[in-house]
Amino acid sequence: MGTFVVQQSLVFESGLEVLESIESQAHRIGLDVSMGDLHIKTICASAEQAEALGTAENTELVQVSRVILTGDRPVAYLVDILPEDILTPDDLQQGFTGSVLDLLLRRGTARLARSVAEVRAVAVSAEIARSLEIQRGDVLLEFVARLYTMDERVIDYSLSYFLPGYFRFQVVRRVGEIRR
């Protein structure tokens, strides 16, 4: 009984016009983040993955799945799928902190140009729910994105799941013309 004061948790606040890692956003607001469970495996491209990456079905790809934590609380579940000529499992063995984007930018071998993402609310699977310590079927914000190089090659197909209450995304839009 009585009055309880709960510390306001910091929120990742970001516009969607610039692609940056959770780590970069956290640094900007003074929030500590870390990588939780990390799973790296070589997979054969499914039809969906092959289409997204502009490659043949059954091509070997590298899949990087991980949980991002603030303190000890999981707040995001990220999956990146890349061709092996862009990223190998060995590239992730030393010094990988959770951001494939930051790793690619640091290496500078692929000149990155833009990302195109579809944003939607989805009921999560049991695997993702378990990783984020929530209930299966809870609704999360999902970004399904393709990362393009300057020569228009898709080098990363990603699925990102963000826990509500920890992320606030803004969309800046221009006013359209009136059709006459």
C-alpha cells in the first residue's frame, strides 16, 4: 500500500527518414544497450528470401538473429539475411555488438545507398515471443527491409521486431498536390 514512483524509461525516438542502428540511437540518448541471444547460421535461400535478395533459390545465405537488451530487458528481436560474399559467419566472431548495419558501415566494402522497409503490426510467433519475454500472439511493430548498395544490389534482407513502449518512430511527410 502507498505511493510508488516508477522511473520513466527512456524511449528510442527516431524519424524513419534516416537508417541507423539501435546502438547509434541509444548512444545519442545516453541509454546502454547490449546484445542478448545471438544465433548465426548458414541457410539455403527460401523463395521469399531469394526474391528479396535477387538471388537464386537455395543459394547459401548467412542469417544473423539476435535480441537487443536495455539493462536486462529484451526490447527488440532482429534478423538479418545476407549473401555470403557480403558477410560470413567468421565476420561475426570478433567484436560484433549486434548491429549488422554498423558492421557494414565500419568495413566500408559495400557502398550503402538506401533501405526500403514495409512497416506493419504483427502478432508474434512463439520463438520471438520467448526471446522477448512476452506472450505468443502479442502485437509488435515489424519492419521488413531491404538494404541497397549504390549499384542497386540488395545486400541485406531484414526483419526487425520492436517492443511497444520502448520505441517511438516518426514519419515526416510532405504535403501533396491537389489534383484538378
